[in-house]
Amino acid sequence: MLQSVLGDDGQHGLRHRPAAGHGIDDLRHVAGVTLGAALGALRGATVQLAVKRGALWQRYTGRTFLVVIGTLAVTAGFGVLAVKL
């Protein structure tokens, strides 16, 4: 959900900027949204679901927390790279 909000905010910013020479901004935006969605799917895939007493429970494993730390590092690296471009 957060990626959707941030993606929409970024798209709004791209639509209301001067038109000259900002193709790299479009590329960074698309790459950032794609990366965010892929990393979110990876994090979601590590959560285990189970039914207990008729209710759905989710369980975070050690792998989930490792993936969260990894995705934070990848996102930070992407942010640094995006600023340098």
C-alpha cells in the first residue's frame, strides 16, 4: 500500500515539473516503483499463514526479518544511486 501512495506522489511530481530534460526522472520513478513492488512481494512471501481455533494467524519467521533488513539495504542503495544520477 505504501508503495502505491509513494508511487502516486512521485507520478504527481513528475507531471507537474518543467518538461525539459527529465527522462532520467521517469526512469528512476518506474525503477523505484518496480523495485518496491518486487521487494514487497518478497517480504510477503516469507510470512507463514496458519489457522488456529478458526482464525487466520500470520507468523513472522527469522527469514522474514532477514528479508526486511535486506530490502532496507537494497532500498537505501537504490536511493543513494538515484540521487547520484
